[in-house]
Amino acid sequence: MLGRLFRLRLGGVSPPPGPYLLIANHQGWADAFVLIALLPAEPRVHFMADRDAVRSHWWKRATIRLLGGLVLVDRARPSDRSAIRASLRVLADRGVLALFPEGRVSRREADLGPFERGTGWLAYRAQVPVVPAWLRGTAELYLGREITLTIGPPRRPPDGPVTRAGIDAFTGLLEADVAAIATPWVEPAATRKRWHWLTDIL
């Protein structure tokens, strides 16, 4: 379906067979669907998502559950242990866990906010490769829009004791990995942006 609306492109390196953490920038509602459309069907991709945000749109929840999987996080709780257990279970079953470490939707092309330190902590706990990804073209949507997904080389979390300093350092490395594969943004030549309402469908 997504391929009928937009021109989807995949670049970079091939992702590992799994399990792995996939981390990507977050520009708009279509990001999760682009990842599902362009990544291999196996191993299955699960998304860590804000519980309230996903539940407010029943069709989005239903579609992601049909094509991938969801790990819902209650942001009102400082440490949602059920979400942590579910995340580690996905990876223990050799699945893929995708998350957007900025913790927000930028809605701006080529904009990358600071990563939340929970990303580095989860990587330490899971001890699986972390694969960076860059989404381009999802901040503004219209019929025929080109959307690209670039996959970067994976990074292994370090061994050894989990410390606050180590987590912060590793989270910084992961942020740099995503920034390194960001493609320069050039506004497309003037064109008729048909169905521009797709940008704000969610």
C-alpha cells in the first residue's frame, strides 16, 4: 500500500540476520510503516512505542500489530519494567526491536535531537548489535514523494559492568552513528504536491 503512495528507496548496508536493535530518526507518522515496508519480513520487527500515542489511533495500532509487533511503554512510569521485559524477550527470540531514541517526532527533515540514555542502557542489557538507520522524506508527505531508508553498519555494545558513564558514552556513539548516515537534505524541485493532507493524517 505504501509503495502505491510514495517512491520508496533502500540504501546502505544489509542489516544483520538478527537479533538486533534498530535505531532511527523520527520525522513523522509514516516512519514505522516505511521500516516495515523496506526491512526484511524476517526477523520480525517490533516497535517500542508510547502506549497513549499508539492507542489513540486504533488503525495504526492494528496495522503495526498485523505487520510487525508492538512493545508499549507507559511514559508516566519512571521505569516501565513490563516494557523492559517485553523488549528483552523480543531480542531473546531473535527478533528486531526498533525504537526512535529522540523520544519525539521532529517533523523537520535532517533534524536529529539528542538521544535518550535508555537506548544505551537497553543495548547494554541485551548485548545485541545496534543498527543505525536514517529516514529521509517523511516529514512532509504527498503523492509520489520519494522516501529513503539508509542502513548503517552495526555497533556492538561493550562488555563489562554497566555504569552511568558507560551508558552515556555509548548512547553518544549511537547518536553519532545515526548522524553519520544522514543524507544531506535538498528541497525537491517545485512540483505539484498532490494529496498534501497525507502529512497530517495522524
